[in-house]
Amino acid sequence: MFSRADFRFGPALAAALSLAAPCADAGRVFPPPGIVGGDDRAPLDSTAWPWQAIGRLNQPHGGYCTATLIAPDAVLTAGHCLTDRRTGQRLAARDLVFVADLRRDDDLGYARGRTLDHAPPADLGTAPGLEALAGDWAVVRLEHPLPIRPVPIRPLPDAGPSPRLQRAGYGQDRPNLLSLHDGCRVSGRLAEGRVLVCDCDGTHGDSGSPLLLREGGRAWIVGVLSAVGVGGGGNYAVHAAVFQGALAGSVPPRRP
């Protein structure tokens, strides 16, 4: 996850962001930041959709993030997940491996990255304030398609109360199994609505994990988790309105 050192926010918002690595390093044990109030996450061991479309995006030196299939051969994640924390350098697409629905020693398939269909500037961490946060998303095109139903994208309405949401990812304290927060909500919006403030619990490793809107058997990605807060102030996600328009035409629309 991004840290407060990565942004030039005003003092109040800067203080609300935790000091966190952009991707998890497996095996580290710590009291996880990014938990808003009590920890509402629960382990999720399921091959059902949409969980099967969520997976771990592994880096070459042990770090990882969470990503979601938005096309059979493309995954959506956080932009800072393309940076090697140890070297500070932009990773090549082939350095990344997406493992779909990792469940302890099992999964539904994996594929190495082929190209970066969308990537933020390499110096994203030094960009000014909320502009960096609003641009913290990326799409990795895979070497081959996976036989898994992708999750479509749908922005939240501009006004009205937040619907009940779900967030699922591979937190650093449970790196080999999805953790689900069912029933979180958006509490505010920043940067002209491009950044969502939410009470969806998530910690290191959950970078890139989807905020999901569910209606019956349907699901949509409404945001991508980017930064965790401290002191109960909420976590931060890129709103789907940002990447839906940018992806128009490059990622075929999918029926929910």
C-alpha cells in the first residue's frame, strides 16, 4: 500500500495514511494497519464466482498484490503494484505472475504478464497529492487467457447513500487465502469523486483488491484499493469511473 510519505497531502489527510509498503512481503507478522474499527474480515475458501476471478499478482522477489480478471487475459490492480519496492524500479510485465483464486496449495490457474495495457507514470510515488492516488491503477495483459469469467466494471452513482459493498484480497496476515469484508461502505469522496474513502478493512497485500457491488448473482468492480488509513479514518480506493472510461475499447465489455 502507499504510505503517507508517498503523497503531498494536506496535514490532516497525510496523517491519516499509514506507513506501509506498496506490496506485501510474505511471512512478515505484524498488527495489520488498515482495519477500520474492529476487524470485519473473514477467511474465504471458495471456487465460486466472482471469487475465482480474484488472485494474487506475484512479484519476482517475494512481494505481491491482489488483482482481478476484467477480461480472460487482463487483470486490474493498483498502479504501485508495478514497482519493485526493493529496487524502486518499474517491473516489466513478464516479472508479474497472476495466480487465480489461490487457496492455500490450490488455485484455478496462473499466467505470466505479457504487456502493461495501462500503467501510471514510473514516478507515481512523487506525484502531487491526490492526483497520484486517483491514478493508482493498472492493467496487466496476460500471456494467455484463463478459463474464468471476468468481473465487469461499474462506477457508483454520483449521489445518494453508499450501497453495501464487499472487498476481498490477499492480506499479508493471510497471504494464501482470500479475506472478505462483507458489508462495508463508502463514507466519502475526494478529488472530484475519483478517490473513494471507505470502511472496507484491508491491509498490506490487499493493494489492488476490488471493491465489489453485488446484486443477486451479479457483481461489478466499483473501485480498487490503493492506500490504508490509520486511526479509524478509512481506507482509500480509486473509483471505477476513473478506469472505466480509460479502458473503453481496450478491454471488451463483459456481461455480468
